[in-house]
Amino acid sequence: MAQQFSEKVYDFITDEGEERACESISEQSCREVPGNFLKNVFSGGFSKLANQLVSPGTTLPWILSALNVPGGLVGALVPIKDAGSLLPQLLVSAKIRAYSRRKWFWVLPSAFQGCCLLAMAWVVKTQQELAAGIWVLGLLALFSGASGVASISFKDVLAKTITKGKRGQLLAYRSTLGGVFTILAGAFLFLQQAEKSQDLNYLFWVVLAGAACWLISAGFFAAIHEEPGATSGGRSPIAELKQGKKLWKENSNLRLFILTRGLLMAIPLAQPFFVVIAQRELGAEVKNLGFLVLAAGIGAVLSSPFWGKFADYSSRKMMRTVALLGLASILAMFSFPFWPDFSQNIYSFAALFLIHVMIYGGARLSRKTYLVDFAPKDERPLYVSLSNTLIGCFTLLAAALGGLSAWIGSDGMLLVFAGLVASAAGLASKLQEV
């Protein structure tokens, strides 16, 4: 009964015909596609809600500010999150290949991430100032390392359990469901009229809810049926590093993809400067946290279905498109201070913020789909981990780049990011079609 229901839902939401085509996966995996598709979607919905509830770009800075943590530690949140999740992946991928079923390398790290957030909730309740900042940054580093392991496993499990041509739609439905959940959470936060003394209580429950979402997400992913895969070609971490170096030298399209992806990171890196400009021009209010969470959720719901089909049509063209849209979005925010007074309000800012979130969602989905479709089956973990490790290095450079804001200001930084995104559009045009 459950399988029949899964098949009907799957056929409806993916426009799949009576004869299911599964050229890129085994026959047994093909029979399990509908159930795996839905389990993966629900897992993604809860994990994406968790990421929005405890985000280093919105919620965590708010929490550290409420705990009177020094500003220098607040500025370290995003670099620790990104670099921590990306840099160790090349070493970890060598170990993952030795296991025929790799979903557990997503399930266990995700459960661990939930435990890290449980500990963060304790910090919100018991710690203040410098001690609170050190605790949160330490837990975030552990959280990010677990995220890096899960990232490698996810793409490999996706390729083994979902046929090519449906992967982009799955990623889109994960984002859509996460967006719906996020809208509900953001609306709840936005409508709260708590006293100032109650703010930490609300933040405590927000972090606790994020922990619960990670545990639920891990449960759904654990239920995915994964056929055993090849374990041959396993390498030690040192051998994996050497193989990654060889791959970088020999595969020009992979180099071009990694450079394009690195430049596309200017889209999320610009987002905190959007908030800085909004605070400068409009003033800062605590309830805006809920408003930003709400806008992020709406952006995911509106954009994900379109992005998913676009990615399955041509993830290469999609990367170029989102780069051009990101350029337009950043330049629009740069011009915001020069808009007429009547149009400079929280609603017009929210519209720009929402559009930028939609574009960032497209950038993430396009490069994920491209890499999964481009990477050879037996070397997919190496391709993923090499790409992510090098992007982690780029993130550290980007953190240093952020220091320029002390001299050129937030507006000047937006122009720098605009130049990087324009370069990404040019490089994306040169990628191979996959």
C-alpha cells in the first residue's frame, strides 16, 4: 500500500509515465525510486528548515549579539561554517569509498549535527559574553565538519538511488518543502510580541527546534533503500590527495567548474552586506529576524520548481543564468540608498532580499546537479570532495577579502562581488554540456 502511494505521488509530481526510465541506475534501484524520492524530499525539507532556524548568516549572529559576544567572534561565523564543512572532504572521501552503502555517512553526521545544536541550546540558556562565543564557535566547527562528511555521501547516494533527469527535480522539491516549513517558522517568529527579557527564551526554542529537525531528517534518510555499490579503488588519504592533484591537472573542465563555482560564491557572500545596508538605511529591529526567515522560505518555494527543471534541462546554462541574475541583484542593492525616500522601506528591501535568496538557491542547485551528472560513477566522491575542498580554500580567501570593507565600505564590497559574479557568468559559458 505504501509503495503504491509513493509511486502515485512520484508519478504525479515528476510527470513520469507508466514506463519508468532508469538508464543511469540498476534495475532494483529503479523499482525503489518513488519511495526513495519521497524519503529524500522529506529529509531535505527538515534539514533545510534546520539550516534556516540556526543559520550563521542570520540567526546565530542574532543569538551572539543577544548574549553580548564580542563582535570579532560574530564575524567568524560564516568562515568557520563554510571552511569547516569543505576543507576536510578530500581526506574523508577516501574512507567513504570503502563502504558499499554510503547513506550512513549522511545519517550519522546529521544526527551529530542535531546533538551540536542541542549543546548550542544549552549555551543560550547558561552562557554569556566571551564564553558563549567560544562555545558556539567550537560547536559550529564540529557541526561543519559533520556537514562536510554528509555532503560527500549525499551526492553519491543521490546518484545511486535517483535516475538522471530527476535529480534536479528532487533537489528542487527538497528546497520547496524546506521553504514551506521555513515560511511557517518565519511567520511564527514575525508575529511574536515578546518582551525584551523573553528574547533569549525564544532563541533557545529556535535552536532546540533546529536540533529536532536534524534528528528527524536523519531518520528519513536512514529509511532510503540503497543498493550496495562498488568498493574497489579505495585509497588512503595521502593517495586521495595525490589523485585529487592529478585530477586537477588533467581535467580542464573540472578546473573550469571549480573556478566558476568559486566565483559564484560571491552571491551568498554579498548577502550579509545587504543586511548591513538595510540596517544603515532603515534601522535594526529584532522582529526583522522573523521577516528575513520568512523571506528566505518564500524565496525557496517560489524558485525551486523552476530551478529544478532548468537544472535537468541544462545545469551549465543555469549556472550562467543565475550568475547574470546575481549580478543584477547585487547592483540593485548597491543602488538602494539612492532610491526615492518613499520606496526605501522594509518591504522594498525584503523584495530585494527575497529575490537574492531565490538566485542563491538557483546557484546551489545548478552546481550540485552539474557535478553529480558530470562526475564519473566510480570517482564521484573524489570529484565532490576535491571540488568542496578547493572551494573551502576559496572561502578562507573570501573571508580575508571581507576585510576590505573597512576601507571601501559595504557599498564598495557589493561592487567587488558584482565583478566576481560577472566573471562567473563568463566562465560558465565555457563549461562542457553534460
